[in-house]
Amino acid sequence: MVLMSRPLESLECGALPATEEEPPGTPETMLGLVRFVTHKGEPAEAILDLRGRWRCPLLPVLERPLNILYDPRRFKPFGAGALHAAAAWLNGTARFPAEGR
């Protein structure tokens, strides 16, 4: 009996194919971001991109819980509700591209 028909990396949640590059966190490629302070006191950002996926360059371990708990399709209005809910969870502030970085 074969348990895995695909390579492990293709099964990872939210992983992009190796040929696809992640878009940079620019206003043209993101719905918004949450700025917060890490447990070490360092500033960090969680970025909600146009595909509705969260990215956190400084703490990638947060990406999966953010994508599960704060999927923007579950919030109204799309994106804004998820940003505000994630900001409250991270004790941070929600920012939108029009507000500037």
C-alpha cells in the first residue's frame, strides 16, 4: 500500500510550488499588514497578501496559525476584518496600503 503519491514538500499547508516566487510585501501585492512586537521585544510584521495568505518573514512559525484562525474569507469585509482580528490576537496594529508603511 502506497501512503504518499506526492513529494512531502507539495503537501505542506500553504506552500508555494518551487517555481513560484512569493510576491514582496509592497502595497500592490498586499491587502494589509499587522505590526507587532515579538516575545523578544523585536518589531515584526504579519503580511496579508492579495491571495488571502498570511506571511510573517521574521516569525514564519506564525503563518500557519494565522492562515487557519484569520482566513480573510471568514471575515467581513474581506481582509479588513481578518487584519483587525489578527492585530488584536498579536497585540499589534493593523495597517492598510493607503495608510503607508
